[in-house]
Amino acid sequence: MPSQPAVDEGWDALLGSFSNLLGEVDEAGVATLTLNRPKQLNALNSELMGELVAACQYLDRKHPSARVIIVTGSGSKAFAAGADIKEMSSVTYSEAYNKGLLDGWETLRTIRKPIIAAVNGFALGGGCELAMLADIIIAADSASFGQPEINLGVLPGMGGTQRLTRAVGKSRAMELVLTGDRLSAAEAVSLGLASRAVPAAELMETTQKLARRIAAASLPVAAKAKECVNQAYEMTLAEGVRFEKREFWSCFALADQKEGMAAFIEKRTPVFGDS
């Protein structure tokens, strides 16, 4: 891996075109994307959606050194307090249907590199759904999660009814969706929604440390492992095991498999070439 961040004029130009998103890539290949609408508690409007999706796609397919993506929110109050209600309030049914309101968020499911949500403060409505689109959630101890759309006369529209149910089970998800109640960070961890909760002051340090560990792995193998875990939500057990087995076998076509096993036998740290 490079000892300093790779210069990428395309990435710099893309960042310069954004109004609601900050981004950087460090020397370990850890990219940090920061939702930057602090006055609106990082509410997710269509412009921010487009910027975040474009940034993740670029980091996934084009950036020369990015290996892991962290998504977080600016300020200490909110990761993202939900969708931009002012933007959505006057939308008609025909407009929502014909324009595919909120459809763009599903593009994040196509990102092959691991995504970690560093959740600081509120992750409500679309903010909770965005966190659940990540592969791992690390929560500040001050974070809270919820789907309060019922109080606005709508229901979750970015996958909340589906991903929350898979994360915490039907009964708890039903209660949260029908009441709009919130989960604390500790509750989110105990229910399996978040991986861990840490003191707010340590959130980014903890998340970056985890991201660097993941970034040290072989890129193609990490992508394969991510896909296999995600397939557990889409397939039966038998189908999933067959899928995993094929991906496992395919690793033996990689030079990284030879390097990883040789390094283990020789008791040294592997140097992966991502091939």
C-alpha cells in the first residue's frame, strides 16, 4: 500500500463539485466521507444523496488507493436526522412513483469495498436506513437509532422495514416502526443492529483503527467476503453455502492466496498485491 495518499485529480475535482459532502483518503487507503449539513442535522436531501452515491462509486471503482469507506456526520448532534422533510413535503404520489423517490440510495448496495458507518448522535429515519446500508455500524455512546416516519404520516422508504427487521427481529422492528421509538447505542449493540458502542470522543479513532485493519487485507478477497455475508440475507442456507464455496474456491486463482498462506507458513506479515 502507498506510504502517502495517492494524488487523484478526478477525485479532487469530484470533491470540489460537492456542496454537502466532505471527503478525504489517508495513507492507509481509508476514505472518510462526512455528511456536511450541520444546520439541518445532516438531513438527507436529494443533492446529498447524489453526492454520497457518486463519491462511493468513485472510491469503489476509480480511486487508485481507497480500500475502505467510512461514512459519518459533521458535528456531534447527528449522523443524519432523517430525510429532508421540507424537500419531500409537497411531493405527490405520481411524482414519487415516476421519479423513484429515494431509489438512488439502493446504489450503495453495489459498492464492493467495505463501508463502515461511524454514527455520532441521531440516526433517525433515513439516517438509520443509511447506517444500515453500511456493512458495519460503530456507534458513539450518545447515538440513537429509530424509524419515526409513522409520526409524519409515511413509512420508511429506504429499506427500513426490511433491514431493521433482519437486524433486530420482527417483534422489535414492528414496535419501533409502529411507534417511532428510538434505540440507544447500547440497545442497538445488544440487538445486533450495531457492532459496538464507544465513547463519543473515541468514535472516529476507533472506526479508523478498524478500517485500517480491514484495509490491510486483499481487496478482491475482502470484496468476496463482503458479498458472501450479504448473500446470507438473500439466499437459503444451502444456497448461501454453495455460493460461499464457489467464492472460496475462486480465491485459489489469486496470487494473494499464495502470498497469504506462504506468509503464514513462514511466520511473517503478508504483503498482498490485490491480484
